[in-house]
Amino acid sequence: VDFSYIKYGVGIAMLAILFGGSMGLSFGCCEDFYKKAFKDDANAVLEEKYNNDK
């Protein structure tokens, strides 16, 4: 059985794991920033379009 092609699959799997981990870390460390930005945008729309009518 020829296992020479398994190295490509393992390489792609490792890249996917590293990419996913780095994305998780980058969004995880900046979570408060994103939550605040989304909340500020939502409040601005609420004030402008709906006159703060919740």
C-alpha cells in the first residue's frame, strides 16, 4: 500500500487546525471590542430610525 499521499492530507489538516486556532484566538482576544462596536451601531440605528422606541 502506497502511503506517500498521506503527507498532503496531514499537511492540509494541520494548516486547517492552525488557521482555525489563530482565528479563534484573534476573535477571542478582541471579543469585547466587537461586542461594543456592534452594540454602539445597534444603538445608533435605534436612536436614528426608531426614536429609541424599544
